[in-house]
Amino acid sequence: MATLNVKIGDLALKNPVMTASGTFGYGLEFQDFVPLDQIGGIIVKGTTLKPREGNDYPRMAETASGMLNCVGLQNKGVDYFCEHIYPQIKDIDTNMIVNVSGSSPEDYAECAARIDALEKIPAIELNISCPNVKDGGMAFGVTCSGAQSVVRAVRERYHKTLIVKLSPNVTDIAEIARAVEAEGADGVSLINTLMGMSIDTERRCSRLSIGTGGLSGPCVKPVALRMVWQVAKAVKIPVVGLGGIATAQDAIEFFMAGATAIEIGTANFLDPAVTIKVRDGISEWLDRHGCQSVEEIIGVV
């Protein structure tokens, strides 16, 4: 059988399949459906320094080949996570990774520092698609300076593997990737959701409470694949690909585009065991094509 283990910085994955933040809860919600220790990494839902209520309902809407959401990072804050969630997940035999969000570089850094103290959380994923409250609400991840300010602040206080999740709502995503690499990111993950909208023509209003939301699912895959391909050629650090992955074939495409690992998001809502099915499918594809390791096909396109 082909070797499936890969590395992102110092983070060793037993296989390259992870779950995308916000689609897999804290992992515990899925333990009756899938053996959690067989997933390469579980990225838990977005965590902020202070508790957040999220946006008003409705905040999810189905759309052609995908879904829109404007959940708004609802969570009980990092202290609640450390005190109540961490004890429940720390002994799961896989990489438990925390997605960190914030409204200022200082918020991000303080949240990351508290997670840094948790022995069995080996990495964080920085969500830089959050609005910068000190700079007119524009997302940190849409400018090089904004992205760098967050990564720089976090890197000073966080000492484990740092993965930065990039926003696709930019003109040149490779430029942003190079900027966070320069500030010490160990890897980048992409793409976060695309900005989208759906309108209820009978009620003459948006189907989402705040008007717009993040588009995810199979419909975004071609965009995600293109961006992963561009970024993988622009940086030397590992790239984690996500966006519309639902099958092993999808995952293989992302590896060939340059991804070292992948995340599965929206597909978890359709099939809670999809991560293991994709892992097994990757293994079968590699064996069928005479590959000794998944690394043989990374970036071949």
C-alpha cells in the first residue's frame, strides 16, 4: 500500500485528509459515524478571544451545487474551549487543530497564546478572512499588509505549527500567500468561502439575515483548484487545499495542483463518513497507478 503520511512544518499527518473548520464541530459530534483517529487532522470550529453569538437567523441557504452561510463565528470563546472542550478532545489520536479568528491582531495573538499552552493542540489555522474592526471592516486577508499584521502578531506568541487560511476574495492570492510566508507561516490553507448571495423572489429579500454569505461546496472547486495551483507555485511552504472536495478524485486533483494535504468541508453535511471514504479512495488510486507515496503526485501539474 502507498504511504499516505505527509508533513506541514513540524506537523506530521498520518494521512493527508483533514476536516474543514466549521463543518465538523469539535469532532465529538461525528464520533458515532466515523473513527476520528483515522482522520489525518480535525480542524475544530472557529474560536475567538471572547464569546460570539453569531449572526441572526436565517444564516444558511442551499444553492446550486453548494450552500451559503453567514453563521458569524458563533462560539463560547477560547477560555471556554480550554476549560470545557479541550479535556474532551485532547486524547483523540489525531491532530486536533484549532481555527483562530479575531477582530484585531492583538485579539488573534492573545487567543493563539492561550491555545499555545495546550499540550495536545499541535497547530492552529488562522482565519484571516475576518473583518478588521480598526480599519473600516475590510477583511485582514484581502491585503498584504492586513494579512502580515495578523501573522506577525501571532508568530510572536505562538510557537507551534501555524497554518494561515487565505481568503479567495482577492485580486492576487499568490501575493497574499507570499506575504504570510514572509512573516513566518508554516503553511497556508485555501480557499475560504467565496462571497455570494441568494434572493427569495417571493419575499423580495436575501435568504440570509445579513444579505451575503460564504459560498462553499462542489460549485467552488474549479476556483479553489486554480488558486491552490497558483499559490503552490508561488511559495515554498506546504499548501493545504480545500473547496468543494467530496471524492478521492477531487482530492487527487488538488494534490496534482500542488496541495500537500486537503480539507473536506461541506461534504461532511451530506456524508459524515466522507473523510474515511476519501482517504481509502486516495490509497486505492495510488496503488492502482503504481505510486509508492502520495508525495509522488504533489504538484505534478
